[in-house]
Amino acid sequence: MAFNLVGTTEAAERLGVERSTFFRWMQLGRIKPVMKLPGATGALLFDIADVDALREPVEPVDAA
């Protein structure tokens, strides 16, 4: 199965958020990379369908 993969910067740009926000979403488990390139600082790659799924509206949490 072939994936359409994007890096962290492109994923954040597609969503209209800063990279720091995108990294926070990763830490919160909202999105997970499908691959990490080799090396200590290898790029994280994301399935474009997973990235686009984050564009869906999120229901607000009732603070009351």
C-alpha cells in the first residue's frame, strides 16, 4: 500500500498552524507519524490523509 507522505513543516502548513502546535498535537496523540527517516534527527513523515483528517471541526468542550 502506497502512502502520500508529508513532513512536519508541510503538515503544519496544510493545517494552518505553527510547527510548535503540530508538535504539541503529536505529544497529545492527535496525530502519529507513519515513518521516521534514519538517523538521530531523521524527519518524521505523516500520511496526508491523517493530516487532512485533523482539518475536520472539533466539537468544543463544555467548560461548565
